[in-house]
Amino acid sequence: MTDAMPEVPEDAGAHPVEPYDPAAPAPLGVDRVPTGHPAVDAGLERLADADHLPADGHLEVYEDVHRGLREALAALDARPPAAPPAPPPMSSSYEHRS
């Protein structure tokens, strides 16, 4: 009986496998669907930053996104500026007959 060594690919040592670290930041894999509203979409994209941060860095991202969403909502509630008053109708000389 011979003890044969399994063949190892030549480039096996070129890309070392990093050990699994359960505490390391990892993307959640949640799809972000664009809403069509630029301010909201920017907030959704900002959330992607949290995927690469440790948990103690998430708070800053979440607060930033929350602030942006509040501003977007406040902008929706803002009244448009009042339109200037319409000029008085032009009077016609026919209206002042004696």
C-alpha cells in the first residue's frame, strides 16, 4: 500500500484563504431598490457604507441617513413661495360710458 499525496494546484499558495472572522464586517446582501427620488436614493446608497464598518461605526451612517430623510420629508411639507398678486385687469374705455 502506498501513501500518495493529493495533488495541489500550482497556484494554491498564490491566494491564501483568510480565516473566517464572525465579528468582521460583512454585507447583509439586502438589495436597495431606487425610489426615483434623488435625496432618498442617496440615503439608500449611503446605507451601503455600513456594510464595511464594524458595528460601532453604523450609528454615524444611520444618523446621517436619518438626517437626510428628514430633510427630504421636510422639503415635501414646505409651502411653495406665494405667487405675486395678479395685476389689475386693464380697464377699457368702453366700461366708462356716460
